[in-house]
Amino acid sequence: MTLDPLLLSRIQFAWVIGWHILLPAFTVGAASIEVPYLGSLILTHSLHGAIQGLKDFPADQRPPVAIIFFAFRIMVGLAVLMLLLVAAGWWLRYRHQLFTSSWYLRACQVAIPIGFIAVLAGWTTTEVGRQPWTVYGLLRTAKSVTPSLTGRDVLLSLLVYAVAYLVVYPTGFLYMLSLVRKGPGPTAAAPIEAGRPQLPVRRLPSAPQSAEIP
């Protein structure tokens, strides 16, 4: 299988060839957590493999680098935040404070869309990063369009998808919101077919000790 040699160059904004390439795991501003040699190992299957830079390829074979650079970091950054949130939940569970820590419950509410945003960022990294190729070195995206497909067909299918999502997602959201507002409700004991004894249960009177046994 031929791998895209521009993959890591686009992610790291590398314009010249490099060896022993690092792979950024988490970046905030100028601070970055990087794994040594991992970039070379993933792309070349060698710790000492060389990664070609963007300048080694013609301009018409380079994708929009800025979009890939930031989308990849958004994806990885949100993944790290989700892992930190899980680790905090484990710690609070160990301390028996999981359901009483208001800050953690609020953080979980705020973090609801994080996974979805991370998926979109990863999808953007993949699909924009493959440009201008659909299959690297074999088929460009400009030649991947079905000849019989018209703009009207694309617009119609897009509108159908949009209407479907505009019905499904708001309906599901409103239903879940109604369940949350209703609350768990009273937990009534399940009825028993044979009935329940009256409480307190009284024991039968015992026979007097002086009674003669026939």
C-alpha cells in the first residue's frame, strides 16, 4: 500500500524534508507535547525514516495546509480533554464524590458536544488532507465526480438530508429534555399478586405452659 508522503507534512506544517520526525500529541499555543520518532515510524515504518516537506511537491499537489494544521490539533486537544474528564470521574468515584461534585457534573454537561466536534475535526483532517487526491497517485478529486451527476441532483440530495436531520435531532433533543425535566419520579414497589401482610405482623398466641398435652 502506498502511503501519502504529505500526510505528516501537512499536519506539522513542515515545508522541508526531515528525519526522526516527532508527532504532536497536544498543542496549546507555543507549548506542545510531542512523541519522538513516532511520525517517522507511522509513515515510513522506520524510526529513522525521512519525511518529505511540502516544498518537495508541486504547488498543485498541496492541500490547504492551515485547515489541516488546526483541525488536527483541535481533534487531539479535545481527545485529551475527554480523557482528563474520565480520569477526574474515576478519582471522584474513588472518593465517593462522583454524584455530589457540582463542578464535575457541570463540566460533563458542557462537554456533551466535545466528542461530536472532535469527530468533525478528524473528518476535516482526513478529507481536506487527502486533497487533491481521492486515491493518492492514482485518482485526483477533480476526476472523481460521476459524469452523469448534475448540480441539481446534488442539491436535491443535500436538501433531503438536511430536512431529515432537522427533524430527527430536534425531536430527539426535545424528548430527552422532557425526560430530564420530568425527573426519575417516585419509585413505587411492585405489586405482589398474593397481597402484602398488614404491618406490624403479629405472632400467633402460644399455648399456655400448664396446658396438658393429650
